[in-house]
Amino acid sequence: MAINRVPVLKRCRALGIEPAVMGYDKKSNRKSAREGKKVSEYGLQLREKQKAKFIYGVLEKPFRNYYEKADRMKGMTGANLMIMLESRLDNVVFRAGFARTRREARQMVDHKFFTVNGKKINIPSYLLKAGDVIEVCEGVRSTQRMKDVFEVTGGRLVPGWLEADAEAFKISVKNLPTREEIDVPVNEMLIVELYSK
């Protein structure tokens, strides 16, 4: 398995992303070396793709597979791509406040912390559907790690398409998000342009 070891703040600075998008509350005061330089059309498209891949923790090949799947679906390819990325299990765990960062959410899913509809799932890229119920496994609920997570994420805003119940250790997917409900700073139309060349 490929592991991304790039320092998060450094990558955020390079891509022009606020660290808060990744779940980090740190601030970087340094300016990116690229600021002020003119970027080509291809450069802009590539940066948007890199942003989406970095935010959701997806490598090139799976990302391309998501794009091809989104292209075959009905509707706008870009919106379909963002909805698929947003409905990944690791992202839903992060969004519902059951992990501090997306990377932590991925690790927790890897370590079988969660069940989906009663079945243990350890695949971070597992795509959820409307009506799915994610629960924290019994043995993990009382651990110090979960207490620390809820302490940090207590005030986090949960998107309207999810229902999170920290007391019952349960997340319900009410429906799949629309593109308007996804507050990720990515212009998916540039990604579509890049791949459709």
C-alpha cells in the first residue's frame, strides 16, 4: 500500500488549501514560492486534480477509476466525481466528527473500528449509499482514543446529508450529498477538462 508521507501543511501551502479543510487547526504563515507566477491552463487543471486527490487521500489510479465511473453515470461528470469521493467511508467518518482528520479516519477504518449495516468494513474507499448506518465497534467505544476524538470534534458541524449521534456511536447516511452540499475548494470542471483531453 502506498503511503503519503508529505507534510500536510507543506502540501496545503503548495496547493493553496486551508489546513482546516484537512481537519488541522494549524496555520502556516509562510508563503508559497509559486505565488505571483503565471500558471498555464494545463497547470490550473493539474492543480485542481492534485487538490482533490490530496484532500480525499486518493492515488492516481483509483482517482482515474472514479473519474471513468463518474463519466459513465447520468448527470454531470464533475458533480458525480465529487459525490463519489464524498461518499467514501473514511470521508464520512471524518465529516461526522468521528475522526479529527481524514488521515486519522482512514487509519481507524483500516483498523476495523467501524461496521457498516452490522458488517465490519476495513476498506476506506468503501462507497456508502443512502440509508447506510455506520457504527463504532463495541470494543472501541470506551477507548481513550475515541474520547479524545469526540473532545476535539465536539463542536464540528455535521453536513445535512448525514446524521451523527455521538452518544449512540452511530452515523446515518440520510441521502447522498448534492454538489452544493460539498464544501471542498475544488473546481471539478477543470478536472473533467484535464481528463477529457
